[in-house]
Amino acid sequence: MTNLKSAFLRDVVARGQFHQCTDLEGLDKAAAQGVTGYIGFDMTAPSLHVGNLTQIMYLRRLQQAGGKPIVLLGGGTTRVGDPSGKEEMRQLLTEEQIAKNQASIRGTFEKFLSFGAGKSDAILVDNSEWLLPLNYLDFLRTVGRHMSVNRMLTMDSVRLRLEREQPMSFIEFNYMILQAYDFVELKRRYDCDLQMGGSDQWGNIVNGVELGRRMEGFELFGLTQPLITTASGAKMGKTAQGAVWLNADMLSPWDYWQYWRNTEDADVGRFLKIFTDLPLDEIARLEALQGAEINDAKKVLATEATALLHGRAEALKAEEAARATFEQGARSENLPSIAVSKEEFAKGLRVANALAMAKLAASNGEAKRAIAAKSVSVNDRPVTDETATLSEADIVDGAIKLSHGKKKHVLLRVG
């Protein structure tokens, strides 16, 4: 792949984001002229997570190279549920839940893509526009007749469930038909020639390419990138504390920065290529750092990745807070904070309850266990009494520093 003509494909290959393509030569020619491509996102939660970020960065690379990105929101397909990679049926969401989730995640895309009416400006589309009005019998006659059940049974999303004797509902079985039809509609409406996704979507993408050819004679392309796992084999974006959300109200910029700062040594270079816009020669320099200096590369990764999502100012605040907290042993005013009224504080607030309020512990019970394990401190002083209560004497400059372990810190602001 050394003779690629398009800047888009050269970039995704150089950044380790290439896995499979239905027609590499054809796509390279189309992308060199500025291709329109899409990725679909179902609204299964109020926020996207770091696992989705690999796809958003794919769209960003396309736009940077002069292509036109389409963000396809699955207002229709979320009602069905993608069976890919699942051992059981997803919980079906109500229309109200889907609408609420959609409203919550829309702003994330604006952090990474430029939207507008220009040639390479991104657009946001909802597949409920064409899926909800469909007449079932007409759909079976016009679309279903082109889909081979024999082939559908060989797709990983179906085959693996059947081999494990795990049930698959008929509504899930239809998901790949709907996704394939999305591609046809996007070609009709927006002249979209490319569908992108993770390698687990390869079968669904190929179905869309084939359906476009069979129904309309379209020449469409499919492109996937490798599924991202950490060097230790863990799934990207999953931690002991849960998913790494992209919405700031579900995961603070500080915690997001810390997630990237704690990247495994072996992943630093790879993640710098995928999740930042740093030039490749600068990434090569950072990747070559050895020993303790690799931590400098991790800080760059954390700051650059956080800046893309939350803005440069928030990223620098998180960086400063980490330096003050971990390197200088000081208290930084840029740590995440929660507020409690003076009246509520005066009633008596136990340390365990405060930890749960600050989400440093999942529950009061977990907070008590953390105190018993001697991993909790107030203003950097260890707490050993599970019934300990915060007092006025703990307030320093209007706030109390709560810590769970060495990495989780919050300022409890009283006022």
C-alpha cells in the first residue's frame, strides 16, 4: 500500500487504522477526488464512549483529507439493536429514551467535525427518516429479496450466537438488512459512496455494498479499521470503574485526562497516532522515549486527546492539576469538584457519604470498605474511622480535598 494516491487512505494506513477494504484501488481513486463517507451510531446510552471515538476520528481523518463525513444517527436501528459482538439481545429502549439519548450525544460530534453546507462540511442524518415510514411488505419485496439468508447465517454476528446456542430474536436478525438499506438510502440522498466502521462491522458493510449493486447498480465501498484493544488485551474504553464516557457530565475532563495518562507503555505510540492530530514525526519521537521518559509521552497523549474533546483550556487545567497533585504533592484548585451547601454540611456529613457523593466510591458501603482498607484521606490525611464526619476545621479555602487511593481526588466545596 505504498502507492496510494489519496491523502485519506495514506493517513489511515500510516496511523494504523486500516484493516479491510472492499475495493482498495477503486476507493483510493474516489477518495483522491473527495469521497463522501459515513459511520452509523446507535443511541443506546446518553453518551458515546472512548470505543466510539475510534470511529469519530475516522470521520475526522476523512474531513481533514477533503472528504465529506456523514454522521448517521440510528434513530431507527436503535429500536432493533445491533447483535454484533453481543451474546444476548440488547435491551430494547423506548422512543423517549432514544430521543433523550440522541439529544445528549449530538454535541460530541461537533467537537471533532466541522458541520455546515460546504463541500467537505459534515452533515448529521437520522435513519428514522426512511426506516420508520417503511411498509413491511413493500420492504420485503424491494429489499428483502436481494438478501441471502444463507449468507446472513455466515456473518459473525449471527454465526457465533448460533454456534454457542445462544438465542437470537427475529428483530435482531433483521438488523443487518436495515443497515444495508441505510447505505442505499445515503447513496440516493447524499451521493455517499463509502461506509466505514470497526472490523466487527465488516459483514454488515459488505451487505450494504452488495445491496446497492443489486438494487441500483451502485458502485459502493466499504472500509474497516482494527478493533482497538490495549496491549494487555483489555477492550478499549473499559475500566474497573466502568465505561470511559465522552460527555463531561458523565466523566470529568480530569478523569478523562487521567484515563489517557494511565495508558500502558506499549500502547502510547499507537494511541498517539489514532487519538491525536500530532504529526507522525513528532509521534515517532515520543514513541522512542525509554524508561521514565515514556511518562512524558503519556502526558502529551492525555493533554492532546483531552483537548480534542473538552478544549485546550480544560486539558491544560487537568495537566496542571495532575502535576500539582502527583509531582509536587500540593492541592490544585483545578481538581474536579462538587458543591454542598453550608446548611447541608452543618447537619453533619460523613466521609463515607461524601466519597459516594463525589463518585469516588460507587456506594456508601464501598466507601466504608475503602476507609477500612486505609485508602481514603481528607486533605491528604488518612481516615481510618468508617463513621468519621467532616468538620469546619477540614475546610481550607472553602473546600475539602477527598482522596480515594493515589489517583482519585475531588474537592468538596462548601458554600
